[in-house]
Amino acid sequence: MNAERHPLLRHLVRPSPVGKRPQVSFIVCTRDRAAVLEACIDSIRVACAAHPAFAAELVVVDNGSRDGTAEYLASAATISDIAVTAISEPRAGLAAARNAGLARARGRVLVFVDDDCRLDRNYLIDLERHYASGEKWLIRGGRVEIGDERDLPFTIKRCDKHERLTRAVHPGGFVLGCNMTMHRDVAALIGPFDERFGAGGSLRSAEDTDYLVRAMLAGMAVEYVPDMTIFHHHGRRGRKAVDRLHRDYHFGNGALCLKHMRRAPFLLRHFYWAMRAAMRELIGGPFFDQELRLSHWPIVLMNLAGAAKFALLVLAGRPNRQAQRVQETIEASAEASAR
């Protein structure tokens, strides 16, 4: 589904009056995180002040907060030195919130930043340099560092090499959704995020990975650059929180594999490799993440559960009670085995 067929995103392909469009739109989605959101917005304002020639706007999507986020945003908009647009999106789910942000963003380049992240002050300088080449038919992501040394080293990307995604590499985590950028024409072509995916959605995660796969299938590059740095203050310091997120990621990836099975069969190859690595673990083979001791087995089991959930969503549209009970049993069994 592209922007021309999706009424919320039609503005992406409409020309704006000369001089009226900002060069970059930061899109931040949030829910009940007013404390960390303030630090995120402050870091964006600092980065914009460090490079004022690159005109920017901030679009913040409040996805049903009940902690005073709306009041904070109203106050922040009145004192901000960059344009701030606050949107209320009551439909639950990160993908729905991101689509609401896309529907209001006016910038030439769109930047998705999570509310628990903070920009390096040179972020806009790096961003402008990369987009100065004029190459626009790609999705580009930057470096994600740990924001607090007390947090576990998860949901970060510290690679020092400039890379482009190939089918030999699983797209999950190649570019992280907390630091993902694209030209507005890319969003217009690919269309909205699939709202079945992502935190708060039926499939829990992978709305960003689904977008990367759709870009690849449209013939676009997916690129990682070792600058354009953000610092992720995710707050996960206990093993239980990391294990849960590890399972959720691979639940979404299993659904992704089934969704794109015909057009992107290379995703099945990655499932095969995960299964083979899990079998090797039984005889002393390496873990998926040696530092955090994350096993391959949750990947395999949650991939299967996520694929089953996607199949039910497709077949039923909205699962009936009996199908829902079956799916809940599948998910519970997979999670119990994955622990």
C-alpha cells in the first residue's frame, strides 16, 4: 500500500509552497513516558541549535498517555525554538503512532527517534552530510549507543563500518527503528507501517523490520552509517526485561517471515540457520548473544508462535474467541519453552 492509496499519507506526494517545508522532521512516538520524553526533546533542540541552517520540525505523537504528557507537550510547544506539532493518536500501537506522525510530517527527510533516546549534538550535521549526495531511494539508520552504563547492552548498534543490507543478513536490527531515517518520497512509495506489527500491536514488534523488507522488495537500499549517533536510555537492567524483549522481537520476526514468504524467501533461510544454531547449542555451541547469554531457542520457538499468530490474523481478520484461545495457548506454550 503506497501513499497515493492511503488517505492519511497523501500529503507526502503533494508539493508544498517553496520555502514552507522544513528540511527535516523528527517523529517521536510516546506513551506514559513524560520524564524521558523531556530529555529526548531537549536533545533534539540542542542538535537543531548546533546546526540552525538545517531547518527542522518536531512531530510528537501521544499514543494514549495518562501521565501528563499532553500537558507537557502543550507547554513545550510554546517555548520551543523549533516548530513542535503534538498529535493525539488513541489507537494503541507503535505502528499506528508512527503512521499518525507520517500524516503530519512536512520535512524533506523524516527521522524516527524513540522517546527514550537522546541525540548527539552533531546529529543534524551528520544527517545533512549523508543526504547531501542526492541519493534518496534508501532507508538509512545511524549508530545507537547505550545511554546509561547501568543498562544492559541490548537494543544498541555500535558497528564502526558503513554497511548496506544484503539478503545474507537478517534485516532485524540492521537499522534500528529508534534511529531510522528516509526521504519523504521513500515513505510515499512504501506507504504506512503495518499496524499489526510493533509494540502494542498484535504481533508485538518488527514494524521497523517489515518496513526494511518492503524497501528491499521495492528495489531500495538499506544503509547503516556509524555516525548519526543517538544514545538509548532503555532502562532495562534486569534479565527478565531483556528476555521478554528478546522473545517479543522474534515473535514479530516469525510473523514477518510468513508475511513475506513468497516475495522474500531468504527470510526462511535465516529461520533455518537459527534452528541449526539452536541444535548446536545442545552440544555446546555458541549462544545467540554471548555477552548476555541469550539462546537461539527462544528465536526458533517465538518465530513459530509469531507465524501462527500472523496466519490467524490473515485467516480470521480479527480472531474469534475460539481462535483467540487457541492462539493464546500457542503463545503461552512457546514462551514457557523459551524461558
